[in-house]
Amino acid sequence: MNIVFLLIPLSIVLLAVAVWAFFWAVDRGQFDDLDTPAWRILEDEEPPEERAP
């Protein structure tokens, strides 16, 4: 029963850290463009540019 007094505050602290990390990621723009990276892998690579001598 005594372990409950440790686990409940610990879980609240971990929840607070997770919520903070989520809002930090949203603020930094991590979720701005979710579609482009998935489609980028399907595109052909552009040919290398030729350099003028």
C-alpha cells in the first residue's frame, strides 16, 4: 500500500513532462507538415546539375 504513495506522484510528474514535451514540439513546428516526408520517398531524385567549365 505504501508504494501507491510513490507511484501516484511519479505518474503525475511523468504526465506533466509528457504534456510539456508535446506542447514544446508543437511550438517548434514538429507537426506542421506531416504529408511531405511520406511522399518525398516516392519521388525520383533530381539529376545532378552539370557544371560549366
